[in-house]
Amino acid sequence: MEKEQQYMEAYEKYSDALFRHCFFRLSDRERALELVQETYMRAWVYLEDGEEIVAFKAFLYKILNNLIIDEYRRKRPISLDALLEESEVLEGDIAALRDDASGEAMGLSVDIEKLKGSLAVLPEPYKEAITLRYIDGLSPKEISDLIEESENVVSVRIHRGIRKLREYFEKALPTESKSI
Amino acid sequence: MKYTFGKQIGDTAATVRLSAGEKSRMRAALLARMHPEKEKIKSAVKTPMAIPSPIVLGDADMVSPASRQPKGRVKPKIYVAPEPSFGWFSFATFRFVPSALALFLIVGSGVTYAAEGTLPGDTLYPLKVNFTEEVRSAFTFSKESEASWKTRRAERRLEEAEKLAAEGRLTADTSAALAGAIGRHTDDARTTLAEFEEGDETGGAVAIGSKFETALAAHEAILSHIVFTGGGASAESGAEVVETVRAKLGQATTRVRGAHAIEAKTTSLMAVEDASTTEMLSASTAASVGVSAVVASRLRSAAEAQIRSMEKTFEGLSNTADADAKVRIETEIAGVQKLFADGVAANEAGNMEEAARLFDESLSRARKAELFMQAELRLNVNLFRGGSIFYGTGEEDATKGSDDSE
């Protein structure tokens, strides 16, 4: 009984966050829903087998992350064209990237479509690092435990990832960025 | 700064979440996985209850004993309910076919079908109330289906009154006639419910009663809104119906239902619930009913079905409702979801009284929200419009202006 309660609590508590994570990793709402459900199903099977889950959050993230990796493997390599099309980033815009546009000085307006589009083109493992760090709010240490890389590697990925993401933002919709 | 940008990302992303519907569907799927046995029982129990219209053939599996009665006797004295495991399919077996056909010919024929949509004053309306509904009444073979149908019948009158009022066709005469019918059917339904409740251990009476009283309160609000914001003439002619509904609401004496009516009158739909009032009322409700696990489980499935139905209605509405209304509805849906989730938690924790209370409340609020949405769909009455005073009591409607009528 207690097990069930903990499990349902974990559902209420983390399902939105897991869904959000998966949504940005896959850029596919329906698939994200399925994977989150699968995540919880697997957690239940684990509990049913008499196992204990000490830290639900980390445990669930772990399952989900594995499912996402499986998903990537299962899928054919995604064509960049398709991604660009989906995120409405025009090739010309990317070429027209200005190196001198210092992201630090610009206040970028971040909206959901832009975020989704930019993350969609951000390559792994940066996408993973950025999603875990900024969307899920995990610390580099937690991320390092989760993806089994050193904290140093994680930090580098976050650093590079955020820089790339910034670039996409500035490129994708240069007209919408405005100075503070 | 990088941190700021990262935070911006986080804040933006935070708007992505499971919709209320997605969350509850997933929850249901998980619960089904966790308790496969329970799910089976639940669906078996639910089947005979789902009788939304008199034309539904599913009822036909209950007709068989009648067909073996001497000619002219429609209602059998003794009826043994079919095995739940047969459910819907029993009506496909051979011996049921003639009676199914008979019911279809009686209730499903063109004329009676046409009569279904009529309102008081229409030519075919008497056929609807004196024939179709009477036949329908004859085909209820358990206290539960009887109670369910009788509450439905009272609601049908209320819906007619609303429709007439919304179209400006509610005259003093029809108002009086409807008021009489509403009073009669409400009393009738309550009597049957009380009888049903007597020997009922399934929680079915509580669920039906709870839904019904909520429906009464919601219809009272909808009617008041239409009648009192619709201008002088309709206010005068409609007053009688509204008065009747209010009087009936006030008479709700039985345990669960009494608490509900008061709750519905005193708390507004969209307002953040006044925790103390609601809790006090509901707690006394739960205590007096002597809630068992069975009741909790029954209320749970009823609430679950109602929530699903509410979400479906919202999907139908989402094209027409304005943004402000949508936000209000969504907030309410989320609130109901939360209540239900809390109920599930309490249920799992073995706290049956608390679970029953929460399921009951979520059932009631989901029903109310659905009825308001349906009123918007059917009657084009904007009950969720911003700044509407509508969620308050009917009295306020009567005194305040008609900002919403245009």
C-alpha cells in the first residue's frame, strides 16, 4: 500500500517535469507522452518485483533517459533539412550568422516555439545537457550521476550547449532580439 | 548573462506540461496496470448504468423477461439482472432479438425520435413526455436504473426550461407547467434514491444522488442567469421555474445530497474553494454516510467517468470559448484533477472517508463545470465570461445588471 502511494505521489510530482524533458528532447509531444507513460510502467514493474526505489526522481530520469537513447538509436538519422524545416530556421539565416553579435549583450526574447526549434537542431549530447540543466533544473553533479559522465564533461557540454543555443536564437529570428 | 539566458529557457520551458486530460488518461492507464482486476470489475459494473438516452439499445438486454410475459404486460414483476460478465453482448444472443426490436420500434421510431427534441408548446411534445418517457420508465428494472432515469427525467425538464428561456419562448403557462413537472420529477427521483440508498452497499446511490444535486444547483444557476439577464418579460414568466428549482434545492434533506446543495449554493464554481466551509460540509457528509471502501471505489469510478466527460465537453467547446473563459475552465479542470488525484492518494493510503469525500467533490465539481460548458454550447450562454458575477448565488444574478446578455 505504501509502495503504491509513493508511486502515485511520484507520478503527481514528476510526470510534468519528465514530460517536459522528453518533449524537448524529442520534439514530439505524442511520443513524449508514450515514453513518460512507459517510464512509469517500468518503474511499477520494478516495484512489483519487490525492489525498492529510494530516489524516485533520479530513478525515473534514468529510465526515461535510457528510453530516449533507445529512441534515438531506433530512429533513422534525422535529416537536417527536416529539422530546419520543422523549426522554421532557414538555411540562409544560419549562413548569415554574425560572429560579432555578442549574445551577452543582447536580451533575447525566448518563446516556446523558438526554444523548441532551437533545441531540435541542437546536437546531442548538448541537447541532453542543456535540457537537464536548464529545463529540468538538475545540478551538474546530478546530471553527472545520471548520464555517467564526469562533472567536468557535463560542465563543458552545458557551456558549449548554451553558446550554441544562443547562436541559434540570434540567427533564427534576428529581428526579434532587442537590446536591453 | 549565460545564467539569465538559461533561466529564461527554464522559465519558458516550464509552460510545457501535460494537459489535464493527458495527465488523467495516463494516470488511468497506470492504475489499470497496477490493478488489472479492479479495472475489470469497474467496467462491468459501469455498463448497465450508461443509459444516456431512451433510444439506446443497450437496455434491450434487460427486456428479455418482459418478452416472456403475457401480452400486454410490459413491466415484469421480477427481474434478475444478467451476469455482469455478459454485459453488452447478451443482447446479441438470439432470444433477445425480438424484444430489442420491439423496443426499437416503440422508442426508436421516426415520430418518437422527432419528438425527442421538442419543447413544451410543440405539437409532438406530449408524445415525448407521455409516451417515450413513460415507456422508458417502464424499462427500468433495478432501483439503480430507476433512480438514474428519474434524475435524468427531472434534468430533461430543466434543460427544456433553459432552452425556452434562452429562446425567449418561456411563457407564464409553460413556466408553470415546467415548474410543476420539475417539482414532481425531483421529488420522485429523491424518493427513489432514498429507497435505493436504503439497501445499497455499492455506493451507487451516493454517486447518483451527488450528481443529481449538483446538476440541480448548476441548472438553477444557469436558469437564473438566462431568466434574470434576459430582460423583463422573461424574468417575470421564468420566475416560477427558478423559484421551484430553488425551493427543491432547499429541500434536499438526505445526507449526501443535502450537504451538496448547500455547498453548491454557498461556494462559487470558479472561486478558490473556501476550504473550511467545504471541508466541514463534506466531512460531515462522509462521516454520516459511513463510508466504506466500496463507496469510495464507486465514487472514484463515477468521478473518473465524469471528469473524462467534462474534458470531452471542453474539447468541444475550445473552439468557441474566448481566451479568458478558457483559462477559467482550465483552472477549474485542473482543480478537479487535483482533487481527484488527492482522492486517489487517500484511497491508496487506506483513508477511505477522505478518499470518498475527495472523489465526491471532484465528481460534483466536474459535473457542474460540464453543465456550464454544455449551457454555453447548447444555449450560447456565456457562463465563463470574464467579470461575470455568475458564479455567485442566484440572488446576485437577480439584482445585478445584464452585462452578459448581449
